[in-house]
Amino acid sequence: MIEGFLNYLRFERNYSELTIEGYGGDLRDFQAYFQGLDGGLTWQNVDADVVRGWMEQMMDKGNSATSVNRRLSAIRTFYKYAMTMGLAEANPAHAVEGPKKHKPLPQFLKEREMDELLDSDSWEDNYKDVRARTLLLVFYSTGIRLAELIGLDDEMVDLTRCEMKVTGKRDKQRIIPFGRELHDAIQDYMACRDAHIPKTSSALFVTVEGERMNRNKVRYQVQKALSRVTTLKKRTPHVLRHTFATAMLNHEAGLESVKKLLGHESLSTTEVYTHATFEQLKRIYNNAHPRA
């Protein structure tokens, strides 16, 4: 049943392999739990109490509310599939409530920190430095995800129109505009790359061997660079995505526009960034209040 469900996600829903791997791990963990309780328990006869017991066990082991809720969601999705296929009569996770979770505010860099980093005189004109600065500028100027950046090919960047086509979650594509600074940076980077690197890939960002960069290499470059200007514990490409969204909202971009640029399906996902508009509120207060 599990393999059938995972193939459904892979071929019918076009989920990423990373997501499918996560679902598979969650389902096998739940299966091991209920089989350890009673040899007679199967996917067809487990009930809500079994699901709650599994959740309690995870919480006792120190799993966060976010992790437990994600796994509970996997069970719900699996049973929806199973009921549709006639493999189960009921969804035991349907009425089970997950643990309450506290949503942390997104971490982001201040604009002056990004200016200090990108405008620093410490950048050299060798390939690695040119690539690293261009990576940072792409993240900060477009808000794209790590996977989206890794997937960029040369042909997906239109320097004439200053537009970038990215492939997001579930293979959904979107067009993102960018400004003159990023245009010039990408143009200079490509010239440096083509002059010094034996390119063997269609990828925009490549290693010194000419191969497409992977997640770990990009994460390392971002962490190394951000360490120069911030003490944040998280120094990841996703922090730069948060920084992009925060900067856009602080400069009066509409929530709907930011949603489209980020590739969010729901506006509620984007609303987590509205805390950042506090800087805008301060400016309005200082300009409007007679005693400010």
C-alpha cells in the first residue's frame, strides 16, 4: 500500500523525490508503531486512539509540534488516497488534532547588512568570488528557493527582458522580473565563467569542474558569506528568501504581488512576513503623529 501511494505522488501528483521520501519515512514509522502494539493491527483497522498514541510517543521522544503535525498530515493524505482506491473504509487520522505549535517569526537580514555584504570591497574578481556574490544577489533580488536556483539553466534567464523563469514546487513555473544590478551581475558572472570554466552543463551556476552546483555547495557559499555580516544562527538560502520578502513589504509592495513572486499557493503563507512591515509603520507614525 505504501509503495502504491508513493508512486501515486510521484507519477500522478508530480511531488518531488525529497517530499516522497519524507512521506515514505513517516508512513513506515507509523506502520512499525502499530505493528509493535498488536500483530493483528493493519492499515484497515487502526483507529484514532492508535494515531494519538503514535503522536504521544513522538512528543515523548522530543519531536517538535511541527514535526508531529507534518507526520500526522502524511497519515491523513495516505488515508484519503486509500479510501479513494477502496483500500480503506475510514480515515482514523481525520478527527485527530495535532499538537499546538508556536510559529516563529521568519529570520531575515537587515537591509544595511545586505548592502554591507554585497557592496563590500573584499570581493575579488576570481571565479569563486564572482559566483558567490552573484548567488547572493539572485537570492536577495528574486526570493527564489534553493532548489529553484540550482535548477536554473542559462536559457531560463532572459537578460534582454530582465526576466527569470523558475520551476517551483510541483513543477509549477513562474516568471520573476529583476533589476539592472542583477542583470549586470549575471552578465559579468557568465563572462567570467565562460572564460575560465570548462562548462559541461546547461546550468547557470556551476562548479569549477563545470558541473551543476548541488544543494550543499550553495548552502556552504551562502553560510560563509552571511557569516561576515550577521550573527543569526540560521544563515541559509531560505533566510535570504525571508529577507527578500521582508524588504519588499517594507518598501510598500502589495501582499498579493509578493505572494506571486515567491510562488506561494496561499496568501496565508505569505502573511507570515507582514510582521516585517513594522518598519513601515514606524515611518508612518513618525511622519503622521504631531508629537513623534
